Amino acid sequence: MSPSPEELYEERKERVDRASSLKEPDRVPVLGGFGFFSARHCGLTHHEFLFDYEKASKAVIKTSVDFGYDTAGGISRLGALPFTLAFLREYEGLAPVWVNGPVHDILGVRYARFPGRELSEDSPFQFIGEEYMKVEEYDELIEDPQRFLVEKLLPRSCRNLEDPGSVKAMVALFKWGNESRRSAEANKKLSAELRRLGFPDFSGGFSYAPLDFIGDYMRDVKNVLLDTFRVPDKVKDAAVAVGVLILEMNRVAAKSAPEGTRAFIPLHLNEYFSPKQYGEFYWPTLKRVVLDLIDLGLIPYIFYEGYHDAHLETILELPKGKTISKFEKTDLRKAKEVIGDHSCIVGGPPSSLFIGGTPAKVEEYVKGLLEDVKPGGGFILSPAVSIPGNARPENVRALLKAVEKHGAY
């Protein structure tokens, strides 16, 4: 007889939890990073997937059930961290961390491009980095980062907030608050249904690297990298100042998050720095955020995007068994060698394998990888980023089949 949803939930949760804590589960877990593949699998345009909560939720549920990975998929969204930090001390329950389609319409977010708006209806959304803070304004940011976000960053990065205090801006904020609640209610309902169907959560929290916040939302990546040469001390001081807000966000989140909740931290600037620059500009404030999350009883789930090979040894500075390390392009075999007994490793096939490969090629990849990274536990298989929208369904199915065949302990 097939296991019940409750039995599946317990089985999957045990599998994921054991691997996360550097132990050997019954087999290697597989995370459900379906992304826009859910839309295509269910016949939705990207516009529908990003603007219609009900259709998107049904697509996530169907895709998760159809492919049966150890965790479910989710609804795709873009970051809205400037709002979270700007309103942190005034209204803890209001600010979302995400921009979805309706929020994009309400606020007129300049750093986002959405299907059916700036893009065709079946294009994925885009994050467009731009310069919303001048290099001469570092001192203002350092002196009072929250005030700078409210008075300068939000008006510059959102078309409908460009005139603070105007009727247009106040109406936009009012509508945004209502839409935030609608979005939260839809996500809560989706999570409950996925739990009922036997899928455990993997990441229920969120945090950020301070220098990434400056590069992503304020100075743009190229400018903040140049700033490390032009005004190095100001960059360091600004990262510390922004870090104070992020630490405060961590403490607010921890009040309602169960102990052991995994807090996702996507890294963006990490691969652009030499080891010396990484240690001087990026790592100190990121490390403080990670250690703070651990002290709060949360588990930092850090996505080391791009190539992180040159910085792997810094992960050894974090407490053993207290973090999860996901890699995009880093050599997973090297990661296993360097940190395999220190931090759970998450990683797997590149998007190209799902798009242009075959089930046989997927099995070949999984078999070869697991031979080297499976021993001793502490490894979770996951798409390198997320399964692309134009992935071949037979390749998506082949991933789990290959793990069931080659990933048992």
C-alpha cells in the first residue's frame, strides 16, 4: 500500500532533517525547486503565475504532487527588502520581503520587470540593478540608514512613491498594505495544503548580507565594487550600519519562527571578490548576520551563488553543523572535501541538463556526483538554481528516479 500523506510527511521531514544535521538519512533528499516550471507544467503564462494567487497555488500543488520530490515548489517572487527594513520599527507585521505582480503594479517598482507589463506575458520577471544612491550619500546612509531608506531609497526606486506625502504615495502604501495581507493569506493557505499533502517546509525564514543589500538595491553591483577602491572605509561603515537593521530584522523574525527554522540568505557579490577583498569587505558583516541567526535558534541556509570555490574555507569559521550551504557553480566535490563534515551541502544539476539533456544523462550526472558526495551524509540534491521553465518533464522526473536508484544509504 502507498504511504499516507502524513506518513510521507514524516518520512520526508526525517530525511531532510538528518541530512541537514550532517547525518545519513535513508537516501539523499531532493529539494523541489520548480520555479517557473510549475507554470509551464500547468499551462499558465508567466503573467498568470505571478499575478493570480489561486492559479499559481494550484500549479505549485499539482507540480509538487506530480513529481514527488522531498519538498514542494513555491511561488516565484522578487525581493522587497528595502520595505522590510524601512518600516521595521513602525509596523513589524506589514512589510513583505517580496514583490509579486500585484505589488509591482501598486508601487511601480523600478528595479523589477514583470511579464504582461514591461515584458511579454510569457517572459520570466527580471531584477534590474540601478543606482539609487550616489557615492556622495554614503555619509547619510551611515548616519541613519532607516531614515535614508524611507526618505531617499523608496521614492527613487518606486514610481508611485516618488513624491512622499502626496495623495498618490499614500494611496499606494495603503493598497500595498492590503495586498501584502492578501499575499500572506494566500501563502499561508498554500503552505497548509502542501503540508496536508505530505510536503515539509525547507526554508521558512529570510535574511541578507549587508553589502549585498547596498549592491542590489542602492549602488548597483558595478558601483559598489568600484566603491571598495574609491571609498573603502565608507563601504565598510555602510555595511555595518545596514547590518544593524538586518540584525534587528532577524530578532523580529525569530519571535514568531519556531526554533530550527531555516533562514535563507542568497549571496550575490561573493564571487566578485578576491579572497583578500572578501575577507575585508564582505565576510565580516555577513558572518555577523549568520552568527546572530544561530544565536536566535535559527539555521542559516546560505546560497553561495556563482563560483564560491575561493572562499570555501571561510565557512569553517562558522559553528559546525549549524549552517546549510547551497552552491550554484562551485565544484561540489571540492566543497565536500573542504566543508563536508562541517556544513550540510546542497547542490546539483545545472539548468542546461534539464533543458538539453536526456533521462540517461541526468542519471549519469546523479550517479557520478553521489559516488563522491554521498558518503557520510550531509548532502542534499537540488537544482543549481531552480528548474527552468523550459525544462523537459522527462528530465525532471529522471532526477528523483536517479536518486532513488543511486542515493540510498
